[in-house]
Amino acid sequence: MAGLETPLKDIVGKSAKVLADSLDLDTVGDLLRHYPRRYVQRGELTDLRDLQVGEYATVFAEVTKVSARPIRPKLRKADVTVSDGTRSMTLTFFNQPWQEKQLRVGRKAFFAGKVEDFRGKRQLTNPEVQLVDDELGVFDAEFAGAILPVYPATAKANTFLIQRCVRMALDMLDLDDDPLPTELATRLELIGLRAALEGIHRPKTFAERDKARARLAWDEAFVLQVVMARRRAASAGLPATARRPVAGGLLDDFDARLPFELTDGQRRIGLTIADEISADHPMHRLLQGEVGSGKTVVAVRAMLAVADAGGQSALLAPTEVLAQQHFRSITVMLGDLALRGQLGGADHATTVTLLTGSMGQAARRSALLDAASGAAGIVVGTHALLEEKVQFADLGLVVVDEQHKFGVEQRDALRAKARDDRRPHVLVMTATPIPRTVAMTVYGDLEVSTLEELPKGRAEIVTYVAPVAEKPSWFDRVWQRVRDEVAGGHQAYVVCPRIGGDEPDDPDDPDAPRDDHDSGGSAPVVRPPIGVLELLPRLTDDYLRGLRVQMLHGRMPSEAKDATMRGFADGEIDVLVATTVVEVGVDVANATTMVIMDAERFGVSQLHQLRGRVGRGEAASLCLLVTELAADSPARARLDAVAGTTDGFRLSELDLEQRREGTILGQQQHGRSDLRLLSLVRDRELIERARDEATAIVDADPELATHPALAAAVADLLASDGAEFLEKA
Ligand code: ADP
Ligand code: MG
């Protein structure tokens, strides 16, 4: 008999090594959580005549011809013709030499894949293959007439091997406890775990499979939400220093000088924060909002409240450019309130200090001193803030900007710098709006505040796709528009997907666009994306001759970056040709045009974020998405969607739908996803419900003493390498 933790080698013998090596499956539980990707029902195969372009089809057919050849170095193509007895079609395999070997003429097999149209003929490219006359015998008693599970497989651990091992594991499985409390299972009408594992791997009917899925998807949401609920409870129990409001302090003075009215959202969230930092348990809050909704002001007001109460704040930014920008804009916003001990400083003024990795020794030493002595009320910096040498006299608040660029450990490194055994209050900000399901999952340990509206008086940002392949004249028109804007006294950004130049493309390049969408099926790569270094001379020599054009990218020394950014902010530069270093935080209200080159290289949210760099003042703004893609390509549809709406929440949902969901968590927190059945797109209600139920259970029994099986499932999740994003909070 076996439990979920039983090593596979005890159950499946030699196959265990294959499963471990190629799929990283070590225990019975690992294997049984390796769910079928799809199911095929015998006798219900797709007639070749009925294949629809674009659908995922499974074909049972006989191989009639195989021809293979290398088409360029490292790219080998095999065309396999298959027939259903009447008609035939071609399957194309790239770099799958084992297919040529196993797909001999006369063999019958299942082929599953997306139907494509190639010169008027239907074909499948790299379909999944299942031989049925194989000696392994798919249609043995176990599966005869039944629904056949198709597993995510590799060349070595093929779906047959997995089927066999799963069968052995299920036959040996002895599960006596179920992590889902019985009362809850009954109320939610969910089947037991054992039945669910049976039903997902060897369903007799599709209805059975669906019930199994519902239960297992619930578990994914529920166990995760129990982790989050426990984390919220634990954090709420830690000690923090209460930072109570001080009348007539920096915050009041700041508010009195603000050149604009706070939006209702800014005011409301400000009150929530004031309330939470006045408590002697740490605030742990996520602030999200539309690009340009004024998150920074909210953060600055929180930091001033802490300064009023005698504490310090640290603002952690993901890049030098952003840290410098925050430092500058906070200093400007505070004016004489930031000139402590200086001529013209207000008498209760504080000091704002910048600390980044590339600062000179002297500047660095003085910044460290400001932080350690308590002279600095606000310390703005990059990862350099996390180093052990950096100490604070009394760190009261940590603000993390663009949280998705930091790991949990980094957030924690800062939190550990508070005095004694206390924890600072934490305010995390995200650059773009994120769908609620993502917030509940990735940031489930935080309370969430959302700035929904933009400040009044913002001009609209109009976005166009500039399809330069179909309409080459658009290329000139793009630059003409830039010249017009500059002639009107405004400034422009031109963003390229890469730096370019002779240096090889570095996969860790911080400037690289995030490949945050599933690029499967997108345009063939015809040339490398445009780089800043290539575009710049074309603009200065030709299209934008006579304008003040400068570049900004991550390989420039930080003083140069800073000087360029300052020049742009001061209006001494008309056009900034940059990489995505300008993606976040950069705030120049006079910039009214954003040109994004090879726009299809960027994800939806990233385009929205980049576009948010304009439209920050009152002048109407323009965003041009330059692309060579054809109008009917899927990637082009993404660009049209971005052009069609400025609603960041809608775009973030769209982004989510288009990405493989597994990458969401990974990207947000540098971990791999443990979500297999749960969909962050479709299962919103389920996730919300799981959160409520989990909170109730944890409130009643924080240690889960009365739910040992659930406690074990929680421990399991935390121990799995798919849960890196959950670690150490
Ligand atoms: P984001 O939410 O994208 O970080 P920022 O905090 O950078 O937005 O704010 C964008 C711009 O809007 C800044 O120039 C800021 O000074 C300005 N701003 C913030 N709040 C208001 C407001 N209530 N009214 C007018 N302008 C505002
Ligand atoms: Mg910002």
C-alpha cells in the first residue's frame, strides 16, 4: 500500500528514474498530481474531412509516407503523411528525430494538435503522438472503450509510461485522510480526494472527470488561501511601533502646499493607511492603481506621517533610474520641508536621502550616516538598501515600488531592519492594475487598496497602431508627428525593445522586454528587434534632424543616465530614445508622445505601462505602436486591444487570458507555479470563496490543530519547489 508521500521507486520500479529525471516526479503524490492534459475517447476520432483550421483536434490515422530533411543547421523537418483510409493530411515535425523513427509506414497512432492551414491544405505542426499498436498496448483492458488520458510528457517519459505508472500508483494508493474538512466538502458538494484522483486519471465518464477536476481545483485555491490567511494572521500578531498622526506636522504642511486636490481614492486610502500605521501591529498593504493614478503621492503622504511620528521610511525602487526619479520628485514635492538644517528649510523639515549601488564612496558614506543617525526621514534607494551595512535609527515604514520586480526575501531583508524585534509597516505598490484573482493569489498575504480613478483634468491618450509593413508611409508620419509635437513645445519618448549594438544580447538584460505573453504562433522572426543604438543615428541624421535627441538605456553609467533623465525632465532634451528603463515611474508632464518600436515585442501590460509615461499633464497625448506585423496576426490583435482601451484593469485581464497562467505567479515573484487546474482567469468566484472559507477556518483555529490533514497539505505546498513565491513571509 502507498500514501502520497511514498517514493515512486517503491511502486513503479525502474520507471521511477525516468519520471524523476524527465518530469521531476519523485513521489506517488507528485505523480498523481501530474494530471492529464487532455482526454481522448475511443471511437470518437475526428474525420480528416471535418478538421477546422484553428481547432485542437485529435486524429487517429495511419502513416502512409515519411520524408525528412535538414532545412538549416540545427533545424530538421519531417513531413509525415497520414490517412484515415479516405483522405490524407500532412503532419510536420521540427527537430523530433524520434518521431521519424517511430512513425514508420503502416503504423497507426493518435495525433493531437492545432489544425493549421498551409497553402490551402490542413496540417498539424508538431502534434502530440500516441502509437496504439505499440507493444506497450494502450488498449489493454484498463483503457478499452474508456476515456484515454493524455499526459504532459517528454520523449522519454511518454504518455504510455505515465499511464502505466499512474495505474500502478492508483491501485496501490491507500488514503485515509482528506485535507478538506468533511463539513466543508459536504457543504460545497465536493467529492473526496481519493475519488477525485481516480476520476481525474481514469474517469469512466466525462461527468466523473469534471467532478474530479472541481474538487482538485478547489484544493489548489483553498490550500493556498489557507497559507495566505495564516500569514495575514501571523503578521497581524507581530509587534510594530504605532505611528500616530501629529497635527501641524510635515504631512499637514505638505497637504497645504499640494498644487492639486487629492482624488477621492487618494484621500480614502490615505485615511486607511493613517489608521493602520497608528496601530501597534504592522500594516501590510498593497496599493495598486491605474498608471498615472497618483500612487506616489499616497506613498509620500504615508512616509511623512511616519516622519511626523519620529520614524523613518525606506522607499525601495527596482532600478537606478526609478530611484533617482523618486528621489528628485520627492525632493521637489517637499520643497523646504526636505531642507532640514539648511538655509531656507522649514523648522521641522526632514532629509530625503538617496542610496544606490553606483554612488561614489563619499556620497555613499554620508547616505549611510543619514540613515543610521535618523537624520534622514526618507531614504530612497535600489537593492543597495538591502545590504547589511545599511542601518536605520528607527525604520517605521517600508515602501516597495513595483513589487513584482522584487522577491519576497528582498522585502523581508528590509523589514528586518526595524528596531528591536519590531516590524516596520509595509506598503507595496504595483505599477499596473492587476486582476483581482492575481492579487488574491500572488499578493494574498496583503490587504489591497485600489486607486480606481485618475486625477481630474488629465487629457486623453490616443493610441494608434502604425502598421509600417502594410503602410510604409506611416513610418515617415510617425516622425512627422514627433516633430510637430516638439514644435509645439512638447517632448517625446521613443522606446525600443533592446539596446542593440555589438554586444551580445544578454538574457538577463534588465532592459529587455518581458516575454510575458505566450509567443506561440506569433509572427516569424524576420530580423532582430530594433535597438536604441541602431535607431538613434537614423533619427539624428535623418528623421529627427535638428531636434535634441538623446538616448537612455541600462548599459549607460548611472551618472549619465541620471544626467539624461534630468535633462529630459528640465526640457533640455526633446526626444528620449530609450529601452524599457522608462517603463515605470518616469514622470515628465510635458512629454506628450510615446512611440513604441516593434511594439509586438512587448506584453499588453507593459505597453500600457509605457503608454502611461505620457498623458501626465493637461496636453492631449499620443501613443504610436509601430509594428511590421500583418493585420490578421494574433500579436497584432493584442496591439489593437491596447489601442482600443486605456482601461488598465481590462488590459490586465486580457494579458492574463493570453499568458500561460503558470507564468503569472512565476513572473510576479520569480517562482514556478503550483497551479495546475485552477485558472486565474476563469475561477475567480472559486478563489474568492476559497479565501472566505480559509479565513474562517484560520480565524477559528490558527494552528489548524483540529485539521491535521489540512495542516499537512499546507506544509506540503510550502515545501514544494513550485511554491517559491510563497516562501518566507
Ligand atoms: P502612478 O500611480 O503611475 O505612480 P504618479 O504617482 O507618478 O502615478 O502620479 C502621476 C502624476 O500625477 C504625477 O505628476 C503627480 O504629481 C500627479 N498627481 C498625483 N495626484 C494628483 C491629483 N490628485 N491631482 C492632480 N495630479 C496628481
Ligand atoms: Mg509611480
